[in-house]
Amino acid sequence: MKSKMTALVYGGPGNIEAKEVPVPQINKPTDALIRMTRTTICGTDLGIIKGKVPDVKPGTTLGHEGVGIVEEVGAAVRNFRKGDHVLISCITSDGTCEYCKKGCYAHCEDGGWILGHLINGTQAEYVRIPHADNSLHHIPANVDEEALVMLSDILPTGYEIGVLNGQVKPGDTIAIVGSGPIGMSALLTAQFYSPARIFMIDLDANRLATAKTFGATDIINSANEDPVQKIMAETKDGVDVAIEAVGLPATFDICQRIVRPTGHVAVVGVHGHSVDLQLEKLWIQNITLTTGLVSTNTTPMLMKNVLSGKLQPKKLITHHFTLGDILQAYKVFGNASQEKAIKVIINAEVTSPLLAAGAKKKEELPV
């Protein structure tokens, strides 16, 4: 196996670079080395570049999603072997700590969200996965792996932190603020519970139109009309569940203003700044407010629904790139409205001749 590989490396706020770095090695007996085949870019990656996640150190390979082939396993790995086709969970789980035993893998004492955050991630030709037995999932033969990339993060996040935390029930009226990949994932999985009405709120007309085809009953373009006035005019006294899927003070404010008494506000977005919590109005409303980091304990169930065809996350994919063109992929994903992008897929097995020759590309992005 070669000693160098192409990776997307974070260089500090506003700075990413595609360059050659050493191929990771097995460090512990519970590790696995994965040869990446497909990966993608998450809104959280954009948040890192904007300085929202200061724990990420310059020099870190970004990315926490993808599928690949097991290249090597540590001596203690029992469930996987070389050649296995696997889905990588965005959450690393040792399976033995107090939090893992409660099913809260997000707060694993030796894991959690570490890929592309505290350790090198998946936007590369190879990635080291700690606690492989609990952090990988087998992929059946002859399955479209592009659809399964959506199971690494966005589908379980939208479902667990949006739909389950929001306690969506049959007959509910719900609003999802933000029709990006996470909002769309909440939209798709909320329909497991047959809500009567689903409002999608966004500034992007293309994404709103797409949300309509995915099952939204009502769309509100907040560039053209006030979503709070619209919802309060069209409901008795607000929505049963408001899912915040952007991570901005303004979108949180919409949610707290449209939720009805006894309702739920489920915050999914990554917030880099404080918000104005109007507790003086909410305290008497019997509101439940939840936040969360995905645990991915629903991934096996979601995979069954994808494999059966009942859940079709491949519809979220709008663009394809190679690893050698990953800087262009970041530009497209970062300008989603102009590019009409929702989710991009990056073929990690193909790099450009420039990168293969050992050169590097650097991009300065606005913070």
C-alpha cells in the first residue's frame, strides 16, 4: 500500500487545502483502516471553516461521512475483515462506557464526534476508524453506496435530533426551518409518523420546490413573506413541532415564535453564537426545548428502510465530484442556492493528475 494519499486539510478559519499527507496507520488493536470509495461534505464542515468549531486544529483532515472498503484491521477487531464493504458512522463508539451503555454514543467517553473534528476524517483516500466493531456497519452486496452515504450523518441526525426529539406524532402540524440536507432528512423521516401538515421554511426557492416533491405540504419563502405571520394565520395557535435546522439566531427565533402551547422545539442546527431565548414568554407555555448531537443508534433501522426502497435519500444528491476536485465541491456546496445544490458526492477513488503528481491546491474561503 502506498505511503501518501490525497486529503482535504483544514488550515484555520477560511482556509482549506487539498494536498498529499501520510496514509494513516493502525494505532490500536480496535482500529480499522478504511479505503474510502465515497464521501461527502456536511454543513458542519462549512461551520468549521467559518470558525464555529474552534476545537478543530489546523492540519486536521475534514469529513465524517462516507463508505469504503476495509483495508486492514487491528488484532482485536472481530466483526470486520479486509475486503468488507462498510458504512462509516459519523459517531465513534467504544460500546462499553457509561454513555454507550445508555445508547448515547454521541457522548462516548473515548469517541463521539471525533472524525474530522478531533482526529483526521473521511475526506481522503484512507481513514483510520477507532473502535471499528461499534463504529462501522456492513453494507450488503449490490447496493447503491451513494444512497448509503446519507446514512453516515444527515439521515440519523434529522431523524434522532429533529423528529424523535421533537416527538412528532400522527396528525401533528410541524414546521422545519431550513431545507438543507438536515432539514430534508427531517422531512423524509418525519413522514414515518404521518404528520397532517409539514411547513418547510427557507430562503432558497429551489430547495423549497424540492421539499414539496419530498412531501412538504406547505412551503414558505422567508425572503418574500414573514413565516411567523403566515403560520400563525394558517394554524389555530402555532405548530406542534418546530425543527430548527440551520443554526442561526434568526431561525431559532422563528421556531420559538411559532410553537404552540405544549409544543416542542427541536434544535438540530449547529449554533456558533448565542441566541435570544424568550423565556419570559415561553415559561408559561409548557414548551419542550431540545438540543442534541446525533448518536446514530437508529442507523440500522434507517438502513433497512433505505434497502427496502421506502426511504430514498439518493434524491438529495445533486452533484458529483472526484477527490481531486474537492475544492470545487466545497465552492458548489457553499453556494448552494446559486448552484442548486443539496448534497454532493465525492468519489474518493479518483484524484486529479495534478494531485496524483504530488502538487497541492489551496483555497481561501470567506469566513
